[in-house]
Amino acid sequence: MMTDKNVAFYTLGCKLNFSETSTIARNFEDEGYNRVEFNEHADVVVINTCSVTENADKRFKTIVKQAQKTNPDAFIIGIGCYAQLKPEDLADVDGVDLVLGATEKFKVTDYIGDLTKNDFGEVHSCEINEADFYVGSYSIGDRTRAFLKVQDGCDYKCTYCTIPLARGISRSDTLDNVLKNAKEISEQGIKEIVLTGVNIGDYGKGEFGNKRHEHTFLDLVKALDQIDGIERLRISSIEPNLLKDETIDFVSNSEMFVPHFHIPLQSGSNELLKKMRRRYMKELYEDRVQNIKQKMPDACIGVDVIVGFPGETEELFLETYNFLNELDISYLHVFTFSERDNTPAAEMDDVVPMKVRKKRSKMLRGLSAKKRRAFYESQLNTTHEVLFEGENKSGYIHGFTENYVKVKTFWNPDLVNTKHKILLKDIDDDGLVRFDFEKVPAALV
């Protein structure tokens, strides 16, 4: 079908959402739509939502207003986790024409008709127990790196989390299809793939529509390690209990998988981990970090942590703070606890006042800055390969080393999507490693 219509996208939330947005965008292109930037003229605007925190919910209204300002007559569609959890709330937002749930979003072009704006938002959303099939996705053309979806859904029942309600049961792409998608990415000249999903360490469950593990996450890692054309493979967030020692050993000896791990902790207090229904204690987490650092001393380790969970006394918060302070990690992603409807945590006693939550969040963000600075300083006067990205930010181009040190140098379009060996020399006021090609020995460039 040919059309002269334009479609624009805005993605909130995680890497998984970015991979799915790209796949949905390709579906539009297959139907003859022209994909444009969000701030350009568009006949259709698709907003892929997140619902991890209350702030993510609120941002949807802001993005809708921005879309209307640029394109007052655009047909506006809400998809994603918030659309599955609270479709009527999205449909009630002024200007929203269509809301699609967890399964319907992959068939969005079947629902849009002649693009006549609706007086009220139209909702198509399945019951989440019907979200039991798998749709493979990957991002391409958006960034230097590609996000490759390998798994969806989650069978864990963490007391604070809405993701199982928004995405359904744990299920995986087939190994053959993951490898096919990885090859398609490599053929586009993209040098780095980031593996993504809701709970990627659970890979293999539901691979062929059953609950058995036909393959393991380690099987996946080993198979991807053999793909030609990809120079870097990066593991995104993985649960500590599912990051097995065998996987750490394999990554430490791989030339393609990079020494970078993002491992959710959520709390450094075993008492709170139990209330959260996490599947490990802090001792296991510490063991994983120590094993990584023993095998890969320069590895970058990121941590997710929640502050202000019900029952988090000052003593328990300091237990988390001190645990993280003493742990050999590189940075934190700090989440202020947010009560989510239909979760056990929202009904728990001993609620932490918001003022206290914000204070503790600020303390942990300060600790994160300190940890990142210390990690960057540990990498000075060492040589690493930097893969440069494609955006001109105030006259600079940025890139990442294999172990996730962010660097910058003066903008040069010839550097986009290229790798260079760089001697890391200085940290600037922004906390980034800065270098000038003219001052770097030729052998290191």
C-alpha cells in the first residue's frame, strides 16, 4: 500500500521499548508511511509508554501536548505498558485517538483506519493473560548500537512491580530467530548489539510456546558470540540470581561480549529484599560482583536500587548505603519508590514520607556520582576502544569504551559509527573523559 502520510514516534522507558518502537516503525514503513522525527510534520504520532514510576505515567500527557503543538491534526496513538495497565486513563487524555494494549500494538496499522480524529479515545486492549505469544523486535537506524529483544514478560512477583501485569508471562524468542535478527543488524553496518528483554536471564522459557527451557541464557550468549560482522555484544540488565558464574567466565574470555554488567540490587538489606520478594540475598549479589571483578578487573558494573520502600527505616537505608559504598561497583540507577496500583507494596504499612524518600534518593545519587568518578579515574592512562555515536551535542561527539566509560571529543562527522583506540587522559567538569585527537599519539588513534 502506498501513502503520502508521515508517522512520528516518541519512546518512553527502557531499551526494550526502543527495540519494539523500531519494529513497529518498520511495520508502518512496510505500509508505505514515511517515518519522520517527532518534531516534524506527522499525520500519525505513536507514543510508546512506560509505567515503572508515577513520573513515567505523567510524562505521557506532556508528550501528547508536545505532539499537538507541532501537529494539531495528527492522529495520536498510545501503546506500551501504561496503555496495557490503564488504557482508559490514556484514552481520556485530550487529543488521544487510539490506545492499544500489549498484543494489539504490534498490529497498529490494522486499527488506524482513515486517520479521522476521534471525539473520544478508542481502546483495544486484551486481558494480560492473553499476552502469551512472542513478537521479536530490534532497533536499527536510530543509534550507533542496536537493541535486540530476546525475551519478554516476567514470572517473578516482586511486590512493587507492575511489569508482569503490563507484559504478561515470561517467554522467549527462538534461538534461530535471535540469530537471524542479529545477522540482519550486522548487515546494516551496526557495530554493537545490546541484548534486552524484561528478564533476559530467564531466556529459553517459552521459546516454543511451552514453559520448558529449550535453551539457556548461556546457550544464547555462546551462539551470538559466533555471529560475523558484530564487533560488540553488551548484556543489559540481568537478575543477579540468573547471572551464573559460567556466563561470567564466558564473557571474560569473549572478544565480542564486553565487560559491562547492569545488575539490579534494589536494596542492600536482606529484610527489605524479602519484603520485595526478590530471589536472592545481598550475599549472593556481593559474590557476583566479586566474581566479575576477579575475572575482569576493569569491568563496569551498574546497579538498580530503590529508596523509600515501605518499612525502610533510617537504619535499613544506611545498611543499603554502606553496602553500596563498600561494593566495587561503577554507577547507580536510583529509583524513588512509587506506589503502583494493584501491587502488594502499595498496600503495605510503614510508609516512608515522600520528603524522606527524596532525601535518601539524593544521597544515593551523590554516591553514584562518586562511584562513577572513581571508576573513570581508575581507567585513566589506559587505552580503550571507543565507539563513537552519531549526535552533535554542543560541538562534541560522544562515545563509549567497551567497559562503558563515556568519552567526548570535538565534533567530527567522520567519527560517527567508527571505533578508535584512545588513551584516556583527563576527566572534565562534566565528569566525562575528554581527549583531543591532535594530542593523542598516532599509534593510539
